[in-house]
Amino acid sequence: YCSKPHFVMQRVLDWFKTYPSIEVISPNGGEVWLVEDTHDILWESFSFDDSVRIELCCTDGGVLTCSTIVDTTTNDGLYSWTLPDTPWDSCLIIISDVDNAIPSDTSDDYFSMIDYVFGDANGDWVVDLGDVVFLINYLYKEGDPPVPLAAGDANGDCVVDLGDVVYLINYLYKGGDPPLPGCA
């Protein structure tokens, strides 16, 4: 009696193993990566050892643009990728068989490539006291705004205000949470 459910489940698992598949692990949605940084694209493949192609597809104003990151690479589950210098908000990775694109998989959700550091209001690529002073100057002395403005939104509430100054001070001097990526 007890062996029948096990036997059926094992047959189902064996059936799944016989079909080649690829699964994108990273980026798989929600990541925020800096342009020109190097990140690992990670995937798993099952019953499939052939070379793979890796593509990047991003949307801009509703238009989908795809480009090949690497036309042929070893199917070892890892490709170190230096991101392009162009920021994009909504991107997906597609990994597929080189010969006929079967099997293939696409990131489950969008990731972003940005060209600024969260909390880096003055644009020097470092979050420090200079950013606190920059935000105070912007907010209270009609100084220049952060470029992009979202870089000054340290607390992720979609507004650059005194809350961001306090958030940065707490992060820098009290061990608080690091600046948040985008509007939380």
C-alpha cells in the first residue's frame, strides 16, 4: 500500500528529468545593478549539456529591445557579465540552446540597470557626509538637485526631503539601514 504512491511520484519525477530544461536563477527579478559593474548571470540546466546563448531584453517606452550578451558559452551555470553603460528600468535575461532555442528560460520578472548609487546625492559614487550636506543645501539653500533626483531619495519614499537627510545620518553614524533602491 505505501509503495504505490512512492512509485507513482518517482515516475513523475523521472518523467520531468527526461526533458531538457533551463532555469534562470539570477537575475530573476527585482535586482538593481549598476551599469558597467560585473555581475554573474546564473542558471541551472537539467538533462541538457549543450552550449547556451544569453540575451538581454529591455523595454523603453513600451518598445522591447533585445540584444545578444554572448552568442555561445559553456552550459556551466555561470557567466560573468559586465553590464553595458546604458541604464534600463525593465530588463529580462533569456538563456537558450544555441542551435534551436529549445530549451530556454526567461527571468521571472524585470530587473533594472541604473547609473547612480542610492543615497549618493552629490554624484561622487560614494554615500557619505557630503551627500547629507548636498541634500541640506538643495532643500534649504536652493542648491542644485541630485541628478537623477532619485539618487537623493535615500529612504525610498519617492520624495527628496528632510526624511532622506535623517535617513542618511542614521545610516552613516548610527549603523542604520543602507539607502533603499527606488520608491519602496
